[in-house]
Amino acid sequence: MLGLLINEKEQKEIKYLIKRELEELLLDLDDHRIDTLVKHAMRERYHSLFQLLLRVASKEECLQYMPAKIKNR
């Protein structure tokens, strides 16, 4: 296990970067021109980034980025 000590400004910056990357992935996942194998890798990356977002953002902020499989449960 690793620990990370950051201040509030750095936390906000990390949150911002993760959210932007998640939005880009969501846009790309909707693109029908992208191969399914590539989309699978993108979904794995999305899941990893979402797990990071859960650590730095509130639950309310995470709800809009929650993967579809989890939302439908």
C-alpha cells in the first residue's frame, strides 16, 4: 500500500484531471469507428480512473461518472 500526502489545491487539480480524462473516454467509447478490442482497454482504463476519483471526490461528484454497469444494479 502506498500513501500520498497532498494539499487541498492539489486534490482539486487531481480531481479535475481525472474528470476530464473520464469525459474523454466516455466520448471515445460512443465512437462507432473505434475497434472493440480498443474499447475494452478503454473501459479498463475508465474503471481504474473511476476508482481513483472515488478516493479524491465526494460521492455526489462521482455519481455522474459512475460506469453504466454499476448504475443499472
